[in-house]
Amino acid sequence: MPILRVVPEVRSSDFERSRPTPDRSLIFVSRYSDLDGSSVWPTARQVRSPLAWTWAFRGNWRVVELPEPLWLRALPLTVSVGLAVRLADLLHRRRTRVVTYAMENNDPIALLRGVPRQLHGAVFGVIRWLGELIYDRIAFASSAASECYRAAEVLPVRCETALFEDLPEACGVHEGLDRSRRMAFIGALEPRKGLPDLLVAWRDAGLAASGWELAIAGSGPLAGEVARAVQADPSIVALGRIDRADVHKLLASSAVVVLPSRREGRWREQIGLPIVEGLAHGCHIVATPDTGLVDWLHRKGHTTLPDDFSTADLGRALREAADTRLHPETVWDSLPSVGGRLAAEDWMCDDTLAQMGDG
């Protein structure tokens, strides 16, 4: 019997970090602008949000993977599809396993920013009740995500839970490229990703005098600011939006990946795809304190920023990374043989795997 995954906004990594078996289908409502069409599975389909539930209702699915319940923007899609699964189960006298990979690691109060505080308990109570109806297994991408769900009191009591930190397996493609003095930023060119802080910190760190280069890949509202920085400092290289093959080449030729994201409104960096992909390519990481992997990165010798970090803090972190960066082999040796996302997928979907323990 087949497996269905429902993704509100799809990106190349959703396909690259899963197993493209014939029994797996993926439906998505929208796509990121940098989606590489060559990564899309033949069994993937773009659907209109109001009709996504029909896929769940009509199919004879063994497992349905939904967005996590605290992805509040996607909650209408999640609930409509989840309830359609349960209605079909009633009609056909079966039990479809409904699962999710949970990454949200925000403060519960921040999640409901704009909602009166006296209503928070009721909102989370409804989410917990819906979770009891819909979900069977929840795999957490970080211990911070598990703590978030418990703090918000939305974790369904009857669900099986397990922790699979969102760490990648090593990527051996493009080995041997010169990566001695390049730092890379990959992502949207916008304030919440910490780009303005990075441009100031790079100038103050003085690494250009030592032959270091800062490569910036991505597009967004701060593209003009990046262009002006490039004109003023030839050690900064603006690559614009690059395709997936060039992303992998950039990471394989970089010594350090920098992601100095800051919280904004209800948004917080959950894991950080550049962190995950940088680790896979053996890069030393300079990480936002908000990533769910911050404790693991600190234990393994990467550079982590303090809470409410200043541009001076970031400049010091860049210099520290340049002076004490981990060797690629050291980074790869710290990674699991099977990436956390794949291991979670196996646990969520495989009937033969025993429960891995409380997440």
C-alpha cells in the first residue's frame, strides 16, 4: 500500500532528502522559487489547497505524512487532509497511520503573537484535540522542537514520539576542491537571515586582509545592499540565485558556512537548511543561536552565537571560525551514517521498526 506526503511549499531538499520509491507520492500546494525541476519526483503533483483533501480521501494509503501541527500557516491544509483521512478510515473500516516530522522550536507565546494572551490556552487546546484525532507518530527534528511542543501543551497523549536530530549524512560529491579561505552565506537576502549584521561584521572582522572571501548566494530585498557592499569590498562575492548543482559546488569549496538568523515576529530559524547542507559537505558552521541544532553544534566544536548577539559578537565569531575551523574529515566523522530526516522517515513509515523511545 502506498505512502502520501503533503507539503505546503516544496523545495528541492524535500525530494533530495527522501527516498524516491515507486510507492511514495508527494502533493504540494506551492513551490519555492529556487525549486530545481530536475529534483521533482515523477509521482509528485501540484494541487490546489482546497482540493488536497481529495487525494487523502480517495487513496488507499498506508501512511500519510502531514505538516506539523504547529506550522500554523499550514493548519487549514493539515486539518482538512487529516480529517479526510480519518473519514475515509471510518468508511472503509481501516486505520491509516498519520505521521509528521516536527521542527518548530519557537516560544509558544511568540507562535501566537497577535492573539490575545487569554485565548492562547484555548487555541493550543484546539490544536491538541485535533492532533489527538489525526496523528499517530511524531518524529522530532531536535530536542528544542520536542520542548516547544511540551511547553505549548499540544502533544497528543496517544502519539508515539521519537527524536531524530536533523543531521545529514556526509556528502562525498566534489571532494578535493580548494576550500581553504572561503566563507559562504546561502539563503534569502533579507534582514531576518542576519545579512545586514553579516555585512557589517565581515568588514569589522578584517578577514579580507588575510585572503578570505565571503560568497553570498541568494536573492531578495537586500540584493541592492549586497551589490553596494561588493563595490566597496572586493572580498565579497555576490553570486545571486544559483541552482542546486552550484549550491553543492559552493558548499564543497567553502571552509565555513555562516547563518546568523534573528527572530522576527512569529518566525524563528528551526534548523537552517544551509547548516544541514554545510555539515553534509564538511563545512565549519557559524550558527544562529536559534537553530534547534545549537547545542549539538557547540558540543562538536562549531561556532555558535550568543543570544541577542551583536555585530561585534558576529565579527569575533567569524575570526574564531577562520582561526579554529574544523577539518572536513572531522565534520564528517561527527555525522550519522543515515541522516536524521531519512531515519525519521523510516521510523514513521516502516511497520517493522519498534518504537524508538519518547522524544
